[in-house]
Amino acid sequence: MKDRWLAPWIIGVLLAVMTSLIASGVARAQFNPNQFGGADRAAAAQQMIILGVQQQISLLPPTSGQSFEYEYDSNLGVMVPTEMLGPTSFRSPQTIAPGKLSIRGSYSYFKLSQNFAPIEYLAEFKQPILINGQLLQPAGIVGFGLDASAQTQLFNLSAVYGVSDRIELEFNLPIVVVNARARQLSSTTVSNASLPTQDPTLSGVFQPEPLSTDPPTRQQEIDALSDVYGEALAPPNGPCDISPDECLTYRSDSLEALGFPFNEGTNAGLGRISLGAKGQIYGGGKEGIFDLAASVELFMPSPFPERFAGSSTAAVLPRVIGQARLHRYLRLHTDLGYNIDFSESTLRGLMWNVGTSVPIQSFVADFGFGGSLYNSAINWTPKQATGTFTQTQMGGVTNVSTIAMTALGDTSLGDNYVDFLLGLKYHLLEQVVVTGGVNVPINDQGFRPAAAGTVACEVYF
């Protein structure tokens, strides 16, 4: 049965907007840009990059300047600057003094890049099409993957103002520059793998009739098609040993070059502006060991999601921030928050950081771990997609068939991110501090960079 399907039903179909002769001149076929779910896959790739960039931005070091911290001196009865600098990678529960202003400018860089191996898609023609003079309604297996990257530069300008000895306000304005690329990996025959991008072909393994409506029989047919598809792949993807030109392989084409809607290239835009407040609820004195604060941030929707600058959703992020002074030169830090994104579940979730800082006069180093556990994972390709096959026969008769695409493999990424955090800070001038921080993912989850670096300068007035 496998041999019966393999030879006649490894068929190639065009994925670009063009007209091609099939069935020896009996019919002409025109494929629109969404053929075999191409536009749906491009939209999923675009959204994956938007969300991936936004997730990574949320894991970068705090945007607020917190170097010159102030504590209440019970002997003097006023707020005085601390002898040691505050942390870089962690949030401090201490606040800036009343009437004091901190301005911070920072630059961050990271590159999201991942090659998603092709997975099998079930492709079902919902109406008959004309092939070799016969009206057939094929169902079969094709393969699609994705190679995507997003080089991201983030410019943040933030300000912190002390309202009272225990309350401060924060404002942050991000500018995001993203160089995005996405290439579709698709199954084709070895003989067609080198065709130019304007003439790509998609090939797979099909049976001429629809799948059974009986669930067990339907699954058996899908499994049989999948087995044949795997055997039809040429090495190193499979064991195909028939004529090399007839074996299946994968080709790579730019989504934009294929005519699918994807904003490839360098894009710049305003990210999610945020407003925040922090209030100290315990401690704050020089003699105390423990300090506790609460903060809340409101994130506005980015006006440029199509430029990958940020998501088009709003969010509120409350946190609890703690600190323990174990020694003059050793502090423990932790904070726990929940990002309440109003629309996007892949951005909604638990945010946490824990670690230590070692302040020594004009220098401080900190290290620890941070991460997030999101409510749902990003989909790098759609679980289901649709396409439309338009076929014009001689005489002007037009046949239209909808193609239903269903992913047979996993389309989602991880939802539990864990990073190693390292931060350095140096008191450069009387009211100027320079900082640097690195985030390094330590688990294989999500659409993540190998590392993310941040440098910043803080000025106090």
C-alpha cells in the first residue's frame, strides 16, 4: 500500500503567486499568497518575534536608577545617602530621597535566533481538483519549518523622583530597533530544491481520496501517510533510496520573498512606555537588617507592534521586593511579581529574581538567578492554517478548493525561563554611576538569545 501511494502522489505545487501548468495542459492552476497556509505561518512568525522580543525586554536589569540609595538616620532625623551602592541586576527596596531626581540612559543588545526543524502538516483538500484529467480530492503530508532571527537593540531613558522618604515614582521610555529575518523551510523534491525563490515548489505524499470520517480509520490513514513521508525523505532526513531526484528534501526561502506578509529587515519604534511607583513598607533604617518594599508598573501598549518594538497590549506588574544585609559587604536580594497582561497570555505570568550583591565602596558586583513562568507558550508556527487552491480550466470554468492544514508535530515553545544574572557597577564621578549587566539563559525554553547585555549611565540631581 505504501508503494502505491509513493510514486504517483509525491506531487509538487507552487507556493508563490503565479500560474503553472499541471495535468498536461488540461488545466491551469493559480495559487494565492496564502496557499497551504503560507500567510498564517508568516503571521505566526511575526507574532513569535514580537512576543520573544517583549519577553526578553522584561527580563533585562531594572530600568530604574538605584545606585545612590538613601536611608533614614534616626540620630540625624533625615534621609542620608548609603555608604554602599545599590545592586544592578536586582531591585532594591530602598528609595531615593524626597526631591531627588535620577536620570538613567541604557543600551541593551541581544539576538534571538533559532532554527525550528520541519514538522509534518496534514493537508486536506476540501473540494475536488483536476489532476491528470480526473477530479480528485487529495489528502496528504507536507513538511514546514522555520529559521528566524531578531537582532535587537534597546535604548531606555528612565527617570526616578523621590516623593517622600518612602515613596518614589518612575518613568521609562524605550526605543527598540529590531533587524528581523524569517525563512520558511518546506518539503520539496531533490530535483526542485535549487529552483529560484520565485519558482518554489512544495512536495509531499498524498492519497487521491479524502481521509475516512471514521476516527480510528482516519488515524490509521494519517499514520500510514506519515510513514511513507518519512521513508520518502532523502538522507540525512530520511532513508529514501529511490531515484534521488524523486526523494523529498527541504528548501529554505525568505517569507518576504515568497510574497507572504512579514516585516523583514531593520525596524525601529517606540516600545511599551511604563509608569511605576515604589513604596517602602518595612525597614529603611541604617540599623535594620531587613528591608521590604512593594512596587507596581503600568505598561502602555506599543504603537509599533508591526515593527517588533513591543506588544500592542497593556499590562500591570506588581512586585514585592526584599533585601537582607548579612554583612557590611554582602546583601541578599529577592523580588517576586506577577505580570498581568490584559490581552496576551504568553506575556502573563510569574516574574522572579534572587541573588546577592557585594558592595565595596565605589564598586558593587552582583550575581544570581532570575526568570519567569508564563501562562502559555509561544507558537512558532500555527497549529491550524488554511489555504485556497484556485484552478481555472480551459473554457473559463473555475474550481476553488479550500486546503485545511493541521500540524502533526509540536508547534509551541517552552514557558519556563531561567537566567543567570551578573551585574557590575562603578561610582565614576560624584553624581555619576556606570553599570553593566548580562543575562544568560540556562535552560532551553522559548525563543531566547545566547546572552543579553546591558550598559547604562545614571546621573543624580
